[in-house]
Amino acid sequence: MIADTSESHHVIAGHDFHSLARGHGDAESVRQFTVTERSWRLVGLRHLLATLTDEQAGPLPPVADAWKLILRAEEADEDAVTDTVMYPQVGIWIAHLLRRLGGVVTDTEPLWTDVGYLHAVAAVAAVRAGLAFAVDVPVRAGVVVLPALGMARFPDATTGVATVASPGRRDDNPGDDNPGEDGPVTVSLGDTVVRLAADDPAWRPAPRCHADVDGARIAFLLDDVDPYRDLRGYSAPAPLPPADLARWQELLTAAWTILVRQDRARAEGVAAALTTLIPLPAAKPYRPLSASCDEAFAAIVASMPDDAEQFAMTLVHETQHVKLGALLHLVTFVDDPDGPAVYAPWRDDPRPLSGLLQGVYAFVGITDFWRRRTDPGSRFEAALWGRQLRRVLAALRTDSRLSPFGERLVAELYDTVTGWPQPPADADTTRLAASAAADHYAQWRALHVAAPEDWVREAVLAWNSGGPRPAIPATVIAPVTDTSARWLDGRAVLARIHLTDPAQFAALLHAPGAVADTIPGTLPADLSLITGDAAAALEGYRAHLVTDRGSPRAWAGLGLALDALGRPAADLLERPELARALARALPGADPLTVADWMTGAAAPC
């Protein structure tokens, strides 16, 4: 019962925790989270109701009246109300409104327009339960959104109050999710009445996508109108055109086929973890955008995928986040959340330890997806992310900030990753994956980690006196976010194009000066590096550094080119912040000579 305020405790079975901690979790394990997340959602809802006052509902009925309608609906059909309250955007609304009430976030719109989402939730619960009712709801941006049902358009209105009404069901068929089957459910504003019916042009039902392959089914709402769908606060509806809806359905059918036939158990876990997808426009090629939030269990945000394979990967990626977010509502993985930020190979910025764990968990699923595929692009991804996961998990095993549960999670994930057989890959793919891994780390360090000032002073003196380079300092300064950091994966994107789209790569080769316009985060010399012409790449990076001595991209590229030529480069790639700082302190020095001196390969000129 949603009105039940008695204490209860949830327990996760040992074998389920073991499976989840190893990066898996079957459909049954995921379905158990719907029970625990229901409790989490109700705690938030009850806290919100205890905080709100009837006056904050403005021109709408009192908050208590909306709550009473929800309780009436629960008496008629408890499952219908549970489904309504567990709609992911209800969780975002609760969090947003609590933050607004607490002064954490602000909004120019009247408070009652946010409060009124409760009335819309009550209306949906009542419709689903088959009640006879009438309740006022807010109009925002000329529409009334009924969560998970659809949107009524009132083009002549911007804001205001509309009324949702239903005569109720005339039969004993509770739980039917076809509003209006036994009587017209309507949304009215003044003299304008919109029926929740397919033949009413002012009513736009919530679109849904589904796919069935070999007896396995996935289905979710494609939510393009809910005001809280962006996982933060209010967003105006942006209904997709029919062509985009058809494209999402087409991609889902193909992606689901890939998932089911590649790893049915993981696919069924994906289906169990996903009820809502919030669509975004297509992102830049090879750089899909996606997100999830533990306040919106079973929802993900995703940009229009490039293809079915990318969509399948995104579904795995974000449902990993959904699972770990639900697990984090039951256990604590980090004892000291305020410690220094750390390196995450899939991010351009330093991450808190808790954020790194989320990324690791997601990329265990992503890498498991890629390692089961055999095309060149997949082998590159498997080699790259397997390498990056081993780097990060090795460091996490010694991080004292982890709780006992966190230590167990890291140990289980480490065993999973190190237990995978090395995927077969040709020499070129292996070279490109190793280079991409080293590249991202080097750029990240050059941007976010400062060189010790005393070391730089000592190094300048040694350079000017013709002496050897001072020892690399063992102490590392904690990272500080450089907000200019962006597109650190530029060379990795070029590698993907080189492996999967030779025609596009050939076009880039014909116009190297424009490569950064096509692939942000790249330099012309990168094309030579990707094709294996390390000598040409070295000269290109050297020339770039003559005019831009602090370029993290060029310093990392210089190290990669030296390494490809068999010249010493480890100190340059592992501690690039030192060479970058030294070159800035020696404005007349040749960048390549600085690099060679840093690696012990040459004396200063």
C-alpha cells in the first residue's frame, strides 16, 4: 500500500549480489529492484507530501485532494497505482520539487505548476483504475501532459488550469490501460475539450517501441513530452515527427536481434531494467550521448543511434547504470565520498570515486558486449576498453576509501575483466587500441594535473646548465578540473573511422587541414599517426608545439609518435604535465629536444 508508513527492510540474496557485482545480473535479479525501488520512491513521495502545503497548489485543488484521489485509485486497482507512481519521471519530479522547495534550484515559473504534476499523476492513476473522477491539472507550454499516457494540446493557451475527467468504467476490468474504452476520458480548458482517443487530433498518445526476437521481448515508452524527462527539471514537450518514431522502432528491432542472439541472458536483463527511453537528436558520429539517473529507475536518455549496433551497446551501457543505481540504494560502496577526484578513461574530466565506480560498472557491460563480436571496429573497442578497465580496476583495488561492499565490488569486477580471454585482433587494431588508451590518459594528465613548481624550477636550472633532467617527482598533485578539456577521444574516433569506414578516412586524408572541423579534438598530424607514419606525425606535432607550446593534444601526440618509433616515451606519456610545464618555462627551446631530454634520450641544446 502506498499509504503504508510502517518500517520494512529489504534484503538482497547473496547469489544475486555476487552476479550483480560481477557486472551481470539476470532478469530476475533486476526485477527484484522494482520492489526495492518502489519503497525508495514512496519514501521520497511521502517526504514531499509532508513538505508541501495546500496553499502551494495555487489555483489547483489542495494537495490533499490529489493524494486522496490516488488512494481511491489504489483501493480500486493497486497495480495500476504502483505502475503510475513507478513511472521514472515521477522520481525526477519528486527530486526536482524537493530541491526547489529547499532553495537548491530556482525556476521562473510559479511553484504551483511544478506542484501540479501530482494532480496529473493522480489523474493517470484514476484513469488506469477506472474511477469516475474530475481533477484540475496545470497547462504548461500550451499542453497538458498525463504521465505515460500522452499529451493534450491547447494551442490557444500557454498556461492555465485544465480539467481531466472520466465517467469511470462500466465493467469489472480494472487495470486496463486503454483510457476511454468504456467512456470518454477528457481534458478540457474552457470550451475546448480533448478526448483521450486516437481519432482526436488534439490528443497525442505516448509512443511506444517494442521488439520480439526468438521469444524474447523488449518494450518501452518513448517519452518525448514529459516535463521531467531530462532527468533534472522542467522541459517543454518536443514530440518527435513520425519519421523519427519509425526510425527508433526500426533501430530497436535490429538492436534487439543483436542482443538476444549474442547474449540472451544479458538481453533479458536489459529488457527487465528498461521501461522508458527519452530520445535525443543524433549526436556526432561515433560519439553517442546517453544518460541515466538513480532517481528515475528504469529510464534512460539516448541520442538517435548511428546504427543498430551502437543502439545495442547503448542499451547495455545505460542498463548497467540502472542496475548499479538501484544497488546503491541498498548498499554503500564508498566510505569517503569527499576524497580527491580520479581518472576515468571514458570521461574528459576528473571524477569522484563514486562516479568512477559507475563508469567501471557500465564499461564492464560495454566491453563484454564488444568482445563477443568479430568485426574490426568491435575488436578495437574490446581491446581499448579491456585495457582501460584493467588500468582503473588495478588502481581501485588499493583505494582505501572503498567500503567493504565497494572492495567486494571492485574485486568481483577485476576477476571478471581479468578472466576474459584476450580477444583476437590484428596488429594494426592492437596498435591503435594501445595508442588510444595511452593518448587519453596523457591528455587528461596534461590538462588536469599540475607539475610541481619546485621541480619545474629545478628542471629549468638543469637545462640551462646542461645537466641531466631531475628525477621524476614521486608525489603527484591532486587533479583540478580544467574546464577547457573536451574531445580527448579525437584520435580514437579517427582510429574507428580508419577501421570501419575507409572511404571516409580517405576523404580526411585528402583534406588534413580540415580534419578538426570534421572530427573535433584532432590535429592534422593525427592522420599520419593513425596510418602508421610515425615519423611524419612526429614532425607534425613538433611544428604544432612550436606555435602552441602548451597543447595537451600535441604533447600526447608527440609521446605517441616517439613510442611508435621505438624511442623512449614512457615518462612523456605517463607524466606529460612535466614536459608541458617545462616547455612553457623554456619558450626558446625546441619541443622535441625538451621531450627527448625528459625521457633521457638527449642532453639540452
